[in-house]
Amino acid sequence: MPKVVTIRRPDVVTLIDTVADKLTAGNRTEALALALRRLLEHDARPGSLFGAHPRSVRISDGVDVVDPILSDELDSQTGRELSH
């Protein structure tokens, strides 16, 4: 893994210096790290990755994945109590 990155484009160097002065008290490394973290956050998916990849979840025929699991009325809703 490289420990040094060389940037020679004058416009990019000026941009890094400007951002470093404004946001990180002149720390160029931290300015670049901040920018790269922001890019990664911007590109990240919201929510869970479960099922995000094709064929990663198998659903049997006739199963409705958005149908509520508890379709019966709960005892706590009816006022009935179970005897143990």
C-alpha cells in the first residue's frame, strides 16, 4: 500500500490547499481524507444490503414478502388472556 501520493496538477493542489486552510487548519492529509470519506458516504446505499444482490434471497412461489406475518388478531388486542 502506498504511503505517499503525488499530485502535480496545479489546479488540484490549489484546491487541496484552499480546503485544507478552511476546514483542517492547513492539514492537507486530513482535507483529502475528509473529501474521500464524503465521496464514500455519498455513494453508499441507504438501509440494509440484505437482498441487494441478484439471487441472494430465494422466495418460494406463492409467498408475499410484504404480507403481514401476524394476520390474526392478537390476544392482547381482544382482551382475552391465555390460561397457563
